Amino acid sequence: MKFLSKFYIGLIFLILYAPILVVILFSFNESGNLSHFSTFTLNWYIELFDDNDEALTALKNSLILAVSSSLIATTIGTLAALGISRAKNRYYRQTLESVANIPMMNPDIVTGVSMMLLFVGVGAAIGAKSSLGFWTMLIAHTTFNLPYVILQVLPKFRQMDRNLTEAALDLGCTPMQTFFRVELPSIMPGILSGLMMSFTLSLDDFVISHFVSSPDFKTLPLYIYTQTAHEVKFSMYALCSIMILAILLLLIAVNVAGSMGERRARKKAHKALKGGVR
């Protein structure tokens, strides 16, 4: 049974990561042929960054959009999770959670089409020349990131020791001071997880971005799609490999920061209780 369980787990990981390993492997293939691997080379990486202003512009656009939407979604989602956790009526709280999860359960193509129709309708109503662009993509990415932030932060509010909050209030802290000194450090791992998830989801989103984008603002997934629509260039393998490495490093950094943040959160909470309001 142990052998079968290990074999099953290994098979699952092979299915999951084999396509990624193939992309990384053939990004170093000099022959430019998927049928065999000839010689190790960095020519495809050099070609990617050699006078490829369009790719660098798309990368810059993706980073700006991902950082902006993840920060906004994390801020709004954290406040939403705070409001849901403090709702006293159980049915009202469950309704809010269900409504917040609808964008996450909705198919991407439905979300993309509905947002496109909304933005085009609003643009026509106000007489805008161009209804789609950076701002519509920012609103769309923030919207589909919100449920994931709430999903990460809300359990941290439930796991938090309520006695610490009540003790801080008894010691003279205002509700605002209690939130920043006691509650915020306790939920910080969830906030970091939600921020990381929002960033990665925004960075690699294609379906929704395809419907709410404009020719003036093209993200990296949209650029890769246009480059691979007819013939796959090996420089795109190099670009995908760089994205995989960047996301992997981000995951490692956030996991390390999250584990360290949990230890610091407990220390800060106890210090705040001892110090009271100074």
C-alpha cells in the first residue's frame, strides 16, 4: 500500500509538472526543434531581450497592473473580511460569504464578457471615446481578486484569540489602535497570502484581460498569445521559463515571510497588551 500511495503521488506530480519541465528544458535547446534536444544554449533568452521593446512593454504593463490590482484588492478584501467576521447575525454573515465567493466560482469567460458589456455600456452612456484600457483592466482584476483575498484573510480572523482584542480594549486601546496593534499582526500571514495570490492571478490572467483590454495596453499573457497564435517561437519558451522562475521565487519568499510573520504577530500582540496606550 505504501508503494502504491507513493507511486500515485509521484504520478500526480509528474502530470502536473511535466509540461512546465518541458517548457524550461526546450528553452535551452539550440536546434529550435521539439523532436529532439541538441545542444544547451542561451540564444533564445538573448533573442527575447534583444531589441524586443514590445515584450518588455507588455512585461511592464503586467507588473504595473498586477501590483496595483493586488494592493487594492488586498486592502478592500481585508476590510471586507473584517466586516464579515464582526457580523453578529449568523445568516447575514453566511449570505455575505456566499455573495463574496460568486466571482470566484463564476467562469472566467462569463466574467470577462459581462464586464466588457458593462464597461462599453457605461462608456457609451458618458460619451467616452474609448471604453476599454488600463482602468477597465484594473477594475476587472481587482474584482476577481477580491474573493481570494477574503478567502485567505477571513480564516485568520476566526483563528485569532478574541481575548487579546478584549484585553486590549480593557487596557485603554481604542478600536482603531486595537486593530493595528493586535488584530493586524495576527492576520498578517493571511494578508500576505492573499496579496501573493492576487499578484499571481493578475499576472497570468488571459481570459478576462482579453475582453476588457485595448490595443493601447497589452499585458504579457496577451502578448504571448499573439506571438504563439500561428507559430510558437522558442523565445516564448524562454519568456515562460522566466515567469515560472519569478513566481517560484515569490512563493518561496511569501511562505518564508508568512512563517516568520506568525511568530512576530504573537510577540507584538503580547507587547501591545503589556504596554497599553502610551
